[in-house]
Amino acid sequence: MSAARTAFAAKGFTGASIRAIAADAGVDGALVHHYFGTKQDLFLATVELPVPIAEVFAGLLELGLDGFGLRLVETTLRIWESDAQPALVAGLRSIIADPAMTRSMREFATAELIGRVIDAYDLPRPEAERRAGLVAAQLLGLFTARYLLELPAAVAPSRTELVAAVAPVLQRYLDGDFGRPGDGPELGDGADHDSEPVPRAGGEDNP
């Protein structure tokens, strides 16, 4: 395990290989495959994440992008609020705290998670990347606020309430229409010139 952590920290997820990790550990590569499975599984073991994230993600995508936002947030919140939560919190903390592991997780997420969503699109790659990236940012922010920072506004809602609130947002990122620079009025362009001035504090409009 020490050889794997060192390899992922030094080379990132994409640069590390099971063959090289096995050689550094002085064992046969087949032995690593036997105990840890794929490189993805080995990486998750090094950051002590107890869930086969890539397999779960792939299963959710089998039904396509229609309804994927709901399936994704329902499943991930259920996992986070299972017996795996302490290990998930510890793993996320360690990934955020260690720049080398942050890099490896970024590469893992890009290749094994976000990449799967991108491949499911019949869209130009830049558009697909933008949509998948927004989904990832939304979920990471939710996990961080609810389980790491424990912000009251993120902790107070039930899981059912969070699913109802977040799933439509994820689905809009996936297949809906959302704003782009230049779509709406620019700040300060006087889009509502005819509206009444907002009174100042105290009720008087002082010069």
C-alpha cells in the first residue's frame, strides 16, 4: 500500500501503473490485481474510500442521461449517509489536505467519472465537459458543506429534501438550457431603466 501511495502521489492517477507499483513493492503484478483488482480500486484503497465509485457511477449511467441527476444525487447521498460515512469524510479530508493526492483524485475523477458522463453525450466535447464539470462542482460543494463543514443550512434538510432540491439542478446542467456569457443583460446596462429608484435606509432619498 505504501508503494501505491508513493506512486500515485508522485505520478498521479494516470501516470501510475500497477506493474510499476508492484515492482516498487517487490511483488508480482498479478498479486496486486488479486488483492486490489483494478488500478481504480487500488487508488480508492490508498485514500481509504470504501465505495467502488467508478462501478457505482457506471451503473447509474446505464439508463442514459435522462433522469441521471435524480439517480446520481439519490445514490450518492444514500452512500454518504450509510456506515461508510466516517471513511468517506476522512478520505475527502485527506485528499483536500494533500496536494499530491488532490492531483491524483482530479485525474481519477476526470478519467473515470466525468469522462463517463462526457462519453454519454452526443454533443461537442467542450459543451459536454462544461456540463459534466458543473455537475461535479455541485456535488462536491454539497458533500463538503453537509459532511465536512457541517454548515447548518446544508445539514438541516433531510436527505429527501436535498434530493428534491438538488436533482433538478443537476439535470438542468446535464440536458437543460442554462445561461452563458452574453445571454442576458450586463450589469449596469440599465435593463430596468423605468423602474422606481430604491429608497435609501431611513426612507429618505438624500442627495
